[in-house]
Amino acid sequence: MARGDAEKLLSMLRRMSEEGAASFFSEVMSNEALRRALGRAGERFIDNKGRFDRSVETLLDFVNLPSKRDIRELKSRLDHLNGQLLNLNIKLDRVMNEPPRPPRPRPKRTGRKP
């Protein structure tokens, strides 16, 4: 599919209403060549997006800025720590609310002489 054909189709799509867009897509899907071309374009887009994401992540790492993945990992760690602190607070509240226990008696020492 030539670049001019694609641009022509896109300009037609911009001028159409919702019903026109539905008929446009049904016409495109009925055309085998257009369907294959759209499939290849989608595959190239996904491939290029993966490369772009890796390049951006490398650049951010180079300039020492956190990426989205770094932020997600940090948030996960903070959530885990927050859960541990909550459990510790619950246990501390239980200990503080228990009535004081009487002191345990000390065992008596028996005096042994060698």
C-alpha cells in the first residue's frame, strides 16, 4: 500500500461520521491486502515501541533518573514496608493494652559446696 493511499484513507476517515467510520472499517477489513498491511503496520508499531521504551529506559538510567518501572518497584517495596509497620503497630497495641503481669517468682538457689 503506497503512502499516498494511506494518507488518502486517513483523510477520508477524518471527514466521516461515526457511521461512516464503521462502514470504512468494514470495507478495509473485507480487503485482504489492506488487512495484511494493517497487520504488518501493527507489528512494526509494537516492535518499534519496545525498542523506544528500552532506549528511553537506558537514557533515564544514564542520567540517573527513575523510570516508570523503578517507581513501580519502589512503590511495591514501600507498600510491603507499610504492611509490616501496620502489623507491628497492631502487635504493639495488643501488648500495651494487656494488663500487667505479676512478677514471676525467682527460683531458690540451693547452696552446693564442693
